[in-house]
Amino acid sequence: MRTMMYLLGLLLPPLAVFLSGSKTQTLINIILTMIGWLPGVIHAFFIIHQKRSVGKGSLA
């Protein structure tokens, strides 16, 4: 499932953030993706990783 989220983050960053994050993070990602695809992907990967880390009980 995690690999699928990263793939979605690569192809459609705002959708991946919407499924993993909050509305505010989704808006930030849409703006970053409009500036350039790469900033949106990096932000999406960060949000996906952060969500997965918190979900496992780790705060790092």
C-alpha cells in the first residue's frame, strides 16, 4: 500500500496529499505543483512519509 501511495505521489501529487494529509496541506501542494511538478512531488513524498511514520507510532 505504501508503494502505491508513493507512485500516486509521483503521478498526481495533490491527490496523494489529499488522501494522506489535511486540507491545508493539499492546498499547499496544489500551489507547489502549479509552480513546478518537482516541488509538488517532493512535498507529497514528505507528507506521505510523515503520515506513515506517525501511523507506526514514531515521531521522527
